[in-house]
Amino acid sequence: MVKMRRASLLLHRRSALASFAGLAAGLGAGRSAAQPRGWSRQVTDLLGRQVTIPAQPRAVLLGEGFQLLNLALVHPDPASILIGMGGELKRVAPILDADYRRAFPALSRVPELTAAVGQGFSAERALALRPDLVILSAWQANSEEMRRVVALLEGSGVPVIYIDIFQQPGRNTVPTVRLLGAALGQEERAEAYARFYEERRDRILRRVAESGRPGPRVLFSAFAGRWPCCWSPGTGGGGGEFLAMLGARNVAEGLINNPRGGTLAAEQVLLSGAEVFVGTGIYLPGEGTGIQVGPGAPADAARASLEAVLRAAEFATLPAVGARRAHGLWNAFNGAAINIVQLEALARWIRPELFGELDPAATLAEINARFAAVPYEGAYWTSLG
């Protein structure tokens, strides 16, 4: 009896998925018929998958709500094409989320498929929203659950592309911007930002290569004061990749086996001889844990929070703190295409002899003036010195 009941439930689930699939395919065909002829694009996503997008997307589903920030760099009205997205933006950047909802009131009517970072969503719910393009982050491909969802979406005729900034920002930010531009028919806007980014990044890379000298020893501590001591990037990931681009010596290298990062013991931190300290954080109004930087963060509170974190025993005696070469940085730069600002800030802090004239604040102001749909306001970084 139990086996028969399970079989009945499985049959019902498969029938429901088939119905959703048929509905999505039919709706997709209807949208394509209304599109101008000849629009179809074939793109290669950040996992190397070739994907055909038959018509200019008008119903986009974002698997990660934070990617709204990147979508908004290449599309003048992202809310006009969104029919669903992850819901984590309001939890990691509540002030920026509120700013977007004020600028684009239609966002308040966009269903949220998830409630926290790292969550997946069901194929049934996604198909019920009738997307004509689904945009996922590359890290979501690591989930067996999400791979099944993607197979069902694609089997229903819904194109799915993977973008990536979080896992390899140095390598993948510009390709992601260009991919979004191609997929959405916003190539001109995407290319303008890509060139803006490349010009600044390449200037830094050239100068580091020409110097021929190694940089200082750097401790990069994610969510310092919020997480137990001390999560640090390895040779890959956001912080580690940028440290390598600047020729810095990452104190975690050789101590962490995972290139994306891992935990250093307090004793390892104390013995690291770090000459520069960079801790990341986020600003959650009224909460006050860790380094308080990010959208809406007051500059004085950001500085005070860094000073408080650095009083911890594992940090207080570091050479970096004694020399006042200690800094705080918005953690979410790691997943945002505006991370060129992060790279410039790190370059100025880590290699001042090469990049003393860099002005990341001016770069952020130019992004706000030329590219951002909603301005980035607040203290996104802070320093002791």
C-alpha cells in the first residue's frame, strides 16, 4: 500500500512538471512570435555552455537577488524585465535593497524565490512564473538540486545562463558583464562598463608587472569580528585572487588547502607577520557586529567598528596594526561588478609606492554618475591610517 501511494505521488509530481513544462514552452513560443525577427542570440556562459536565446528577454528570473546590482549596470530598467529573484539582498544590504525599491517600485511586486544566501528553489515555482531567461550564479551549479532544476527548465525550452563574479572576480567580472549585455540585448551599455573596468584593471596589472618587486605580507580576514577567527581566502576566490593580482604575499597561502579559502587558527594569525590587514564586513543598521561598512554606513561608525575589531587578541599585536596599515572593506564587493573599486582600494593600501595616486572614491563616483541605476552611498571601506 505504501509503495503504491509513493508511486502515485511520484506520478502526480511528474505530471505536474510535465504540465508546467508544456505551459512554459507554449508561453515561450508566444513571446518569440511577438519579437522582431532576427534577434536570436547564441552566447557562451561562464561555465562554457553554449546557450541559444531565441528572443529578447522580457521575463527574467534571477536565481540570486544580489545579481540585481550587476543587472542594473547593463539594463536601464531592470525591474521592467524581472519576474522573480532570490530574496537575500535585503538581508545582506537592506539599505541598498530599499534604495532599489524606491527607484523601481515594480520590484516590490517581483516574487522572491529564496529567503537566504545559498538557498535553491523548485522547478515548479520557477516555471509557474513563466520566465523566458533564467540567470544563475556559477556557485549554484555545485548543487545537485539546482542541476535538476536547470535540466527541467531547459527541457521546457527556457534558456538558462550562468554568470560568475563571486568565485573568480578577477577573471570573470568583465566576461559576466559582456554576457549579460549580449543576453539582454544591451551590448552597448555592457561594453561601455567593460571598457571602463578593463582600463583601470589593466593599468594596475601593468604597474605591478613593471615593478618586479614582491608586495607585503597581507592578512585578509572575511567578516572579521563577525565570524570566529579567522576565515581567509586561499589563492582563488575574491580576496585571494586580487591579492595575487597585486603581487601581495597572502599569509594564508600554504596554510589552507582549499584555493577558495578556509580558517586560520588564532596562533597562525599571530605568527603570520602580516604587514597589512584587510577585514571585510557588512552594515546592518542597529546590529553592530564586526566591521560596519557598506550601503548607508556612516564613516565614523565604520572607523570605530574597525578599531573595535582590531582590539581582539589575534589582531592587536600584528605589525599591520602597529603601523596603522589596517583596513575594512565591504564584503559584498566580492560578488559585484563594481569590484574594480575594491581592487583600487587594495592597490592603494597594499602597494602605496605604486598606487598612491589612485582614488577609489572618485572611481565609485564615476560609476554612480555613468553606470549605476541606483547610486552606491555610504562608507564602503575604512582605514586606521
